[in-house]
Amino acid sequence: MKVNDKAKTASGNRENGPEPLRSSGSIGADIRALRRSRGWTLSDLAERLDRSVGWLSQVERGQSEPALADIRGVAAMFDLPVSFFFSQSPDTAEASYVVRADSRRTMTDEGKGLVESLLSPDLGGAFEIVHSVFAAGARCPEPFVRQTEEAGYVIEGSLTLIIDGERLELNQGDSFRFAGETVSWVNEGDMPAVLIWVIAPPVY
């Protein structure tokens, strides 16, 4: 039984409840993007998952779909919820192009006070678009450096970016870009900060 069949069985059907979870249809492309964002080879990730390189190559090329246990292993490896690899959107032709507001894949990090939703259909493109909500008082636990080019736009609230030690106060309507610098952030306001964040190449 494939993953999407298992998910449908567990979730019921449209007549009995909400649209069932199904595999995103792009698990292989997502795994490839996640692997490459860490600079790992096929061998590196296969070894971490205790799987063969041949198996992983087939998954990444979409020739086979991993079992739920394998998806759990990948999710844990990249610190993502298992639900990231599933979708509640209808299995239609538009799914490769459109992400409906009620079908976004969400990544929640309560420790950071951050909730992010993937606005891109998958991670297979040259960049990803993320809807980020930073809770009031949320703070990046430590500065980070990514081999990416990133840009963003503040929809609501305010957020402070610290780029190479320089504090940049961003308010509603402001935008930014950085690439390869040491970055941190904090929401010092009393309301959530809502941003659209673009990352190239995709990292999650």
C-alpha cells in the first residue's frame, strides 16, 4: 500500500469528513532539495537513513514513493513535521502550480515562536516562497549563515534583522535582501510580525 493510500485510509473520505491527507506528489523533489541545501551527496543521506543509494535515487527521481516510516525518518533528519510531506489539496492538475490558502504545508517551531507555511507548490524549483509569522517576543536562538540568497517583505508588524552585527528595524511595507551573511532576528514588538520570505535555493 502506498503512502497516499495509507493516509486516505487513516483520514477517511470526503463524504465522511475533511479532504483526506495525501502525499504531496513531490516528495522526491522535496527530499532532493533538502539534501542539496545541506551539501549532502546521495551517499551521505542514504547512510543517515540506513537505505541504499539506489533506493534514494529512485525516490528522488519520482520512480518510487517512500513508506511512511521512511518519511518519518526524513522529517526527523531535517527537523520538519511529517505533515510537511502531505497535502490536503485536491489531487488535480493545478496542484503543480497553485497552493490554495487552506492547503499550505506548515512548519511550526514553538521554541522560536515562529510559524511558517510553504507558499510554493514544492521545493523542486530554484527558490521557495514562505509565509512567516513571528510571535511577539520571538527571537532567533542563535545567528545562522546559509549559502542562499534571501529576500522578504513585511506585511504586518515589525521585525529586527541583525545582519553581520548591524541591527535593521523593519516595519510594515519594508523589504530586504541578504546573501551569505550572518543573520539573526527578533520581534521586539507587541504584535506578531507577518512576512513573505523568499529563499534561493530552497532549504525547507
